[in-house]
Amino acid sequence: MRRGGRAIVIGGGLAGLACARELGNACTLLEAEDRLGGLVRTDVIDGFSFDWTGHWLHARDPEMRKLIQERWLGGNLLEVQRRARIYSEGVWTTFPYQFHLYGLPARTVSDCVLGFIDATLGPGGEELRSRPLANAEEFILRHLGEGFARHFMFPYNEKLYTVTCEHLSAEWGGRFIPRPSLEDVVNGAAGPAREDVGYNATFWYPREGGIEALPRGISADLSADVRLSSRVERVDLASRRVRIASGEELEYDALVLTAPLPACARLLAEAPAEVRDAASRLRAVSVTVVEVGAKDRGGERFHWAYFPEREFAFYRIGSPSEVNPALAPGGFRSFAVEFAHRGVPDTKRFIELALEGLSRCRLIDRDDVVLSRARTIPVAYVLFDHDHAQARATVQRHFERHGVQLAGRYGKWEYSSMEDALLSGREAARNLA
């Protein structure tokens, strides 16, 4: 970007905020909603605070850790040791599944241990070990084996992504899946094993304000021109102009997009047919969250729990008040029950299924429920199908040829963490320097 030039950042989620902070007063940040934060937001209703699904903060980058600890959430941080569970075959076990077979039926334990040995060391896994992997199904079978695949990995991922693992590419999320050694698997089958496995074994969460305290902290650190309720309707890459819903047109020297990549492509005044076609093939999974508040009657204590079996329509339940008791009134417990889907949700049905499931798992007494409501996140998880990589690359190349920076989980159309979004926004700004 030329000296004295102006950058426009579209989207005020974590990536957009980090980018705008880095660019300083040479930046205009456009946010369609009436508040910053994107999906990193917290709503308070009847004394319960609900984030838009679970947002747990993991920070490894030294600069980012310092900013979070000392500036954005200074004095307002809890460090939490993860307490994650899995409910299957009528029992609660510890997450990750592949490290914690203890407590499951003996036949399931045997399936998983023997399958793991065959996949990683035995003749049954030799073929997959010898060649590139074609899809998520092969990734799971190669690294975990048939038992882990059948009892947890296949049904859970198919429930989350709404397609079979055969139709997910091998890039779908492997870096977030902890891979055990044989010793880990055997020890986890023989008895209780250590819980500090995986990238999210510990995490940060605000003491006050819910997860929205983070974008509020970042926004207080901005010197950029921030415009709320400024939905972008058109982007003209040739003339370097952006038109917002009010009709106002803004010129830019540099442009950063953090909104969902296919939506950004649809904003273009002109684009080659191949780019529009590629954007149309970028798909996502929607998530409807049923938020429940009820008197605390005990039951299994967890921050979140996974439900792989088909008898439950939801894939995960979070319990925000277990992470931070301040998120619910005294004597009450909160739950966020997550349903993945594509298309228009039947929210009344989801609410009923959530209450039924919570009751079946002995987490609530239905007579004690004081709050139940549903809300939908239309673009929640990028769908890593076999069109994803090529279609994304086509759209990204078009923006890159025009000097546009893409940032964040949705701007880059990937699966990534909160810290990844912050780092991506920072990187986009530094690329413009």
C-alpha cells in the first residue's frame, strides 16, 4: 500500500479487528452488524450468558499472548483445564476418545486396540501407509484404525459435516486430531489416562463479559475508522471502490476481506465465469444451537461433550456455566446443544430433541427448565468436500491478482481457531506494509 494510502477491511470479526488494529488510522473497518466481533459474541437473557457456541481461546504466539493477557483481557482471564467428555454406549468417557477407551464395553475396547495395531503396524494397514490418502475416511483408517473409525470418528464427523467421511477430503481437519502412540492407546484402555492431550487441553476464558469481552478489548485498542451497520453491497476491483448499503462509495488503496469467501465473490461487480462457478461450489454446514437454562440437578460435569451415536441428533453439548459459573444464575446450569445441518432448520423440533436428549442423559429435569431457545449460524463449518481445494484456490487467485488480502476462518475458507483468526488478520495487515 502506498504511503498515505487507505485500506478498507470488510468484516469486524477477530481477523478484521486484528487487521484494523495493525493498520491503525490508515484503515476503515466496515461491519455489517451493529456490533463488532462477528461470531465471537455473547448474549445475556434472563441472567444466562450464552456465546454463539463454545469459543475457547488458545494462544501460543508470544506477541498475541502478551496482547491478550496485558491489554485486551488484562485482569479478566480465567485459565481453565479442559473437562471434555464423550457419551456413547450408555457411558461417559474422557475426550479424546482414542486416548480414553477405559470404561467402554470390552468388545469396543478390543475392536479399537486391535484395529489401531493393524492400521499402524500390521498387514491390514500396509496399503494405506504406502500411498497418499484420498479422503477423510482413509486418513482415519490409516492413523487410527477400523475400530476407532467405526465407534467414534466416522459417526461423529458424518454427523458434524452432514456427509460421509468418504466425501470429505483428507485436508478436512487432521491437524486438530490428536494421534496416539500404541502405548497411549493401551494405557488408555487399561485405566484412567492423562487428560492433557490435544491443542485445547487448557484454554483461556474471560472472567466477566463472556467471550465478547475479547472483541470489546480489541476494539478499545483501535485507531481505525470503524463503521457499524455498514453492509457492503458491491466491490469493484478494477476501480478500487466499495459500495455500502447506504449507497455511499468508498475508494481504497488496499482491501482486506474477512467475510465468507463465496459471499465476497458474489459482491464482485465483475468476475470471470470460472470464478463465479468456483465460488458456487464452496459449501458450508450450518449450526443451530439450542440454549437451555435449568436448575442444577447434578449429572455429569463437563465443559463440552461429544455425541457420536445416531440416536442423538445433536453432535455436541456445551455447558458454559461449568466453564465459568458467572454465566448462569446461582443454582442453575446452562447448556448449548449443537445441531449441524444444511438448509432451513426446524427449530421447534431441535428444541424438543435437545430437551429430550438432556433429560435422557440425566443432565436436566424438564420441569426445572426456565429457558430454551434456538438460534442458527448459517455459515458455521467450511465443508471440506472434494471440490473444496480447487474451488477455493480459483477464487483466491482471482482476489490475489487484484492485490486483495484474504484473512480469517471464513475469508480463507478454512477450519481454524480463534488465535488463527487473529494471526491471519495481523499477517494480512503486514503483507500490505
